[in-house]
Amino acid sequence: MSSIEFSNRDGLTLVGDLELPPGGRFHATALFAHCFTCGRDIRGAREISRALAEAGIAVLRFDFTGLGESEGEFADTTFSSNLDDLEDAAAFLADTLEAPQLLVGHSLGGAAVLAVAGRLPSTRAVATLAAPSSPTNVLRHFDEHLDEIMRSGSAEVELAGRSFRIRSDFVEDARSHDLEARLDRLDRALLVLHSPLDETVSIEHAQRIFSAARHPKSFISLDRADHLLTREPDARYAAGVIAAWAGRFLDIDRLVQEEGVRVRGRTDDGFVCRVDAGHHRLLADEPESMGGGDAGPDPYEYLASALGSCTVMTLNMYARHKGWPVERVSCRVRHRRVHADDCRDCPDSERRIDEFEREIDIEGPLDPGQRQRMLEIADRCPVHRSLENEARVRSSLA
């Protein structure tokens, strides 16, 4: 997971977390919207992001304007401004990795992803947790202040033990959104998760959302969960369901291959790069000690990986061909820059060269002669030969 920042359309800096699959390889991307006055670190958001990442989906969750670590004043926000923040986050995700195919929203965040889905062409599936069927549902949390808010223009209200200033334009904006009408035009796969015990947003809201939406749609009851999914088993169950369901609609196994390897990186993101190698998607970065974010292996680690993997492939292939009792081959590769005088085979002692130290472990009952032959074969792997031969790089502007 790496922390990120991006600017919304009002020039405010919004802060979030980018949850990446193990190794940085991802097959799809998702955007998570948190609940009203909550933040990106709520348990449900964390658990769902991790589960999706384990399923190969990169997830961006962030604090809406005026909440958590994001800039701005909460009093200046509305449901509409939340939709704008989501659209700006989707644009950031598109620039950084890939436009989001999955939207996940909790409580009012669920209403928000339903409302914004039509503005994001990349979206193929939407999942909601404890979502209201209308943003006006949040007004009931401070309905005793509504008259004062509309009369005075704003009022200080207490929500979840914290004080927030609510303005009349927030109320008017919430009342202006017809979410059920948008659901009839959603044209996205929909998963509704809701607890019948939810006292903050009743189960009837889930029924209205489900009835208004078109197929394909699914409903999962979170039988013992509370509204905020404060119990870890409930959060993990919801996360697992969303991850399993999403794969069906995101075509995670769909392969889109390009010739060669494509690498992209935004100037504002430091060293981090997205690597597309056929249908494989990876991240490259520099370690924190070099000013990077350590979001993926550095370029020389990829180069060492190429040598190591080619060595293992070559030796296993040779063992199969010879019928030798090799069970497993492991290869550790270390890279360093050394002076030529530290190298036995280098004529020019003044220059520095790249040296790869390769340690090969062959498991299986081989005799010493067979092991020596395997070591000789390792030097014949194609990447080894490419590194030792003269290579040419031809560059051009696209």
C-alpha cells in the first residue's frame, strides 16, 4: 500500500491510499467511497481494499474534501461535490494505473458511486454496502436542526461524537438527487450488501435500490453486521464476497496483449512506473532510500529477475530433457557496479562494469558431474548470453 495525493477540480489536495496486489501486478482497478463523515481508514474500507488487492485488483480509497487528511472545509461540501471528488479520483487513477472498472461505496459513499457511475465510462460493476436509496437519508441524523439550518443558512451539529457545520445548500443539494431514477439507467452490474440489523440505514433502502436497478444484479445479506462493519469477521466476509463477485464482471482473465513492453510514468509521481508486458501489469519504482516509494522492484531488480528466471527455466528444461532427478531449481541473483580491476576478466581497470552474482541451488540426487554440467548449462541461458553480448538500443520519438 502506498499513500497518494491528487488535486480535485477546486485545487484542493485530496489524500488517499493505493492498495496494490502482491508484487504490484494488477488486472483491474477499483475506486472506494467511504461513508458520511467517515474516512478512508475505516475497517470496512481497509478489509475490502486488501481482499480486492489479493484478487488482483488495485484499489484507490481516499478522504473526501474536508475529511481525514484531505484539504478543504467539510461545511463547503455537498453530495454533488462528493461526486466531483470521485470523478477527479477516477481521473487520477486513469493517469496513474488505469481507469476504474469497479466502484465500491459504503453508506452515503454507496449512494455516491451509484450516482457517479454513469459519468465514468470505464465502470463495469458497482458494489454498495449499507447504502441509502437517497442521499436525503443522511438528513435524519440532524433533522432536529433542519429548521435552524434552513432559517439561518447553517448550524453546528454533532455526528458520531464529532461536531460538523451543515449548510442549507448541503440539504438542498441532497434533496435534488433522484437516485432511483439514475438506477433505472445504471447499465452496470450491481451488488447490494446490507444488514437486516442496520439501524442507521434500514434494509428497506437496499430493497428499493435492488428493485430500481436493472439486471445483472445481486443481493447479499450481511446477517449479523452493524452499519459500520465494526466486527472484523463481518468486514472480511463482505470483502471476500465483493472480490469473488467482481471477477465475474471485470473479465480479470481477459488478456489484451501488445507487442513488446510498455512503460508509463507521470512526472508528478516520482519514480513509479506502470509496466505492461503482454497481459501482465506490473509496477516499477525506486526504494525509499533512493527517493522512491518502493511500490515495485527497481529496474535492476527486474533485470536480475530476468536473469534468474531464465536460468531456472533453462536448467529445468535441460533436466527434463536428460531425465535427471531434479526436483527444484532456485537462483539468487545480486547486482552491483564494480571497478574493472575487481573483475578477473576485464581488460580496462579504469571503468566500472555491471556484475551479476548468480547462486544456483539444485535440489535432487545428482552426482557431482551432473551438477557441474548444470552449472555449465546455466551460462547458456538466453538472458545470460544477451547480457554478455553487445546489445544495441535504438530510440525514436513516438
